[in-house]
Amino acid sequence: MTNLIDGVSRIEIPTPFPVGSVNCYLIEGTPLTLIDTGPKTSKSLATLQKALQDKSYDFSDIEQILLTHGHIDHIGLAAQFVRARLQTHGNPTEVWIHQKDASAVVNYDRYAERYLEFYTELITSSGVPKNEFPMLPPKGLIEYFKSLVESVPTARSFNDGAVFKTGIGEVSAIWVPGHSSGSTCYVCDEKEVIFSGDFILGDISSNPSISFDRNEKIGMLTYLESLDRLSSRDNYSALPGHREPIIGIRSRIEVLRAEYDDKLRRAAQSLTRNHQTIYELSRIIYGAYDVNSLTLALAESSDLLKILESRNQARLVKQDGVVYATGL
Ligand SMILES: [Zn+2]
């Protein structure tokens, strides 16, 4: 556990995913608050328990959990707190999430089924050759995901601009869709700090294209628009969902924008007059990525091509369920 600012500590929780550990933040004072929880694995549970014990707390002491978004590695353990507090104090921990991601917490199994549809469609429409198929079949993958989350039927949802009391002052919820539909940054103006979840990360992409519930809008464009929502606070620091704190987010946002411009350029350059599948183009844009990055590379490539199509730089046609792209 690392002390970051007075009253805020970071707890690094292991995850079974390539991203490595996830950051949860304990905000001391009243109400005792946790930002995100880690996935439901015995290793994560033990790490979280030990970190709280070191501060002389146990699970039942946490009064409020603010979730940055509805992904496994951030929500999986929330139910444990609710149960512990209900048993000890007779009232459950309050668990909060933006309404667009609420279904992930309230009923994760249903949410996972929707992810399965997105995932299957992505693999199929991208023309992935059989010998490159992911090791876990989609059904197996979803069952595995489900095992890492316990739903919280009593979770409560909020809209953009909701304000929460914490031990370091009020934090306001800024809705920043892109990484997921309900991604939220919790902003503490008093401390000039942003709990940014996976919306802004220090040295890795936020993967906005993987958000599957976006109603026809291109995930990457939604994400870039959301970056504008923090422009009035771009001198603030961010405490992200993975890796190290970001001191002053302005330069990070500039780098992120430049990275997307660069990816778009590479995507445009990879197009020819011949039909190419999204899979084939992803191999040109992202090179020799491994199987763990397949979904990500396909989802991003798909978004890049849709953006180029909207700018009249690409033509996309679907034949027998597979999308083919050509340059114009
Ligand atoms: Zn995430």
C-alpha cells in the first residue's frame, strides 16, 4: 500500500490478465471509501484483506465503494464488502457506478453474455484464420469471466455530475464514455486529483474500441471526445486504474491524441485497391502481436477503418459475414 496524498492510499491488486495489477484507492475519513475492488480471485481477496488489515480495517468498515467502470478487474470483489458490512453493521456498503455500466455490476452474467455476442461477431467479421483462433473458445472465455465477478444486485447508479462525500472532500463524477459506456472519472477539486480508472493510463492505451455497448458510435471517437471533458482540469494529477500516478494530465492527453492520429495514419497507409480483412490489416497496423492482444488489435483496427470510412478514405463491404476494406 502506497500513501499518495494525505488520506489516500493505493492498493495494488493482482489480476490474471496481461495488464498486471489493478489499482484500488482507499480514501480514509468519513465515509470510509474504496475506489474499485479488484477481480474475484483468492489472491486478490487476500491482498486486499492484508492491505486493509495493515491500516486496522476490515471489509465491513468500508462504507462506500465508487466504481470507475464495469470491468471485471475493477468490480469483481464488491459483493464481499456488501455482505461483510451487512453482517456486522446491519446495513450494506453502498456501491456506486454510472448508470451506463450499472448492468455489469447488478447482473454480471447477463453483461458477460452481451460481451460474448460482441466478441463472437468481432472474431467472425474480422476474418481471423482458423489457426489463429484464440485458445479459449468464446463460451469458455465467458464462463471464466463470470467466475471472476460476483454481482451486486443492490448497486446504485448515478448520472454525470453526481457528487460524493469522501474523507478528502467532495468528489464529482465526470462521465467519460469510451473505455466503457459508463466510464467515470472521480474528480476532487480540493486536492486537484482525478481517480481516472482506465480512462487515462500512464503508459498503456485505454482501449476504447473494446467497449461493446456504444450504439453505432465509434468507440475511439467517443473516447477522444471524452478527453475534452477534462480540459478544464488538465493541470490535475491522475490516479489511474493501472500502473503509476500521472503528475499533470495535460501532456499525457496530448500524447494520447498524437497516438491515435498516428494509428489512423498507419491504417490509411495499409489500405490498397485489393480487398483486405480487418485481421489482415491489423497485422500490418500492429505487427506481430500475440494471441492475448488479438481482440484488442481487431477492435482497434475495426474502429480505425470505420473512422477512415467516415472520412471517405476507406470503403468497407461485408460479404458472407466478413468485412473487407479497400482504399479510395
Ligand atoms: Zn477497464
